[in-house]
Amino acid sequence: MTGFDATRRSAERELMDDDAVDFETFRGCLVDLARVNRLSLGYRPTLGFLERLRRTRQWPRDRAVKIMDVGCGYGDTLREIARWAKARDLRVELIGVDRNPWAARAAAAATPDKMPIAWRTADVFDVSPDADVVISALFTHHLGDEDVVRFVRWMEAGAALGWFVNDLRRSRVAYDGFKVLSGALRMHRFVRHDGPVSFARSFRADDWRRYTQLAGLAAGAAEVQSWTPFRLCVARLRER
Ligand SMILES: C[S@@+](CC[C@H](N)C(=O)[O-])C[C@H]1O[C@@H](n2cnc3c(N)ncnc32)[C@H](O)[C@@H]1O
């Protein structure tokens, strides 16, 4: 199915999910995705979640807090988190996981030496979920419905303090608007193609309520949050 349908998630493939893509093309796509993240204030929801977690008693003060970013791509979110932690004198251990080997290579090259972040190449479901906090950004819409539920279970099993999903809201306005904007800003051709497809593959709040329920979470255990512009996020803070 191609195009946009408000009533269901699209199954159209994204160009960046093709394993045959070469390094320069993949890296170019990630660089422009990072531009999109910055221009659309995409780090704000994730940093807001960490800030909220930091203010709770759960945040350990006597050791580094392990934060894993799944589908980390260019690693720009983890670099933002490294700056956020440094500004607050917090010790963090940062790990980026991405199934495409070009992601680790591009992310490592874009990361200053004094910013120690470990980059791993693996499919998320081949990694054991062992972290204090699991985050992801623009990742879950790459998965089919069953794998989104599996991913929620995976995070639930391994994220000791909580987890946060930062993704998109399925919206026709965003689908149409992104085509115009990404063309005007002369974004990478993959971003111009995959951006609208991503909005069509993305979620409504009800989808997330269903996924979290299917994953065995109690009603209200995870909070679905709408962020402007067109982000739909899911926050799970663990009770201790
Ligand atoms: C749209 S990019 C998002 C990159 C970055 N998080 C951002 O916000 O710009 C999605 C990333 O998820 C990765 N990915 C897709 N499926 C994956 C899987 N099963 N396990 C790990 N990474 C995956 C892709 O390789 C890609 O780098």
C-alpha cells in the first residue's frame, strides 16, 4: 500500500531500510535527519523525559546511569544527552544500537573523542535489554505492529528505571507538509521520500494504548504524549 491513510498504518518501505544502501548515501540521509530533528525540536521530548526522571528519587547518584538508544542512527540524540548530562554533572553510560553498520561508523565519526559513547551494530531483538533507561527516536515506525509490541515487552524487561519512545503522529497535514518543506530545504532524496512514508507508517494515540496493553502493561502505566510538531511519544516511568 502506498500513500496516506489516516485509519491505518502504511506498510510502505523506507529507502533507508534497504540493506544494499552504500555508506555515503546512508550517512547523507542521517545527516539530514539530524537537521530535521534540530529544526523540529525533536530532542525536547526525550530530554524532558530524562529531566523528569532525574528529579525523581529513582535516579542513582552513586553510579553512572546506563542509557541505551535503539535505532540511534547518526547518534545525535545521544550527543544531546551527553551535553545535557555534562551540564548537570551527571554520570551517564551511553550506548547506541543500530542494525545498519553504517550508523555506528557515521555516528562514531561525528562524535568528539571526549564524548565517550559506545556504538553497537545489532538488531535490537538480538541484544539483551539491559539498561537503566531505554530510549528511541523515529525508530518504532520502522517496525510492524507485532514487533512494536515485542519492542515494548523488550523495553519493559530490561529498562530498570523506565523507557521513552519518541516517534511521529500519523497526520495528513504532516505527510503533505513534509513533502513541501523537505523539497524547499533541499533535503537528501532519502529524507524527502522516507519522511512522508514515516508519517504514513506512524501512530495515533490509540495504537500505543493497544500496543502497551498487548505487551501486558496496566492501563495508565505508560503515558502517551503529543508534542508539537507532530511527535507522538510514550513515557514509562517505573515505580520502585
Ligand atoms: C529513521 S532512523 C532514526 C535515527 C535516529 N534515531 C534519529 O532520530 O534520527 C531509524 C534507524 O533505526 C534503525 N533500525 C531499524 N530497524 C532496526 C532494528 N530492528 N534494530 C536496530 N535498529 C534498527 C535504522 O537502521 C535507522 O538507522
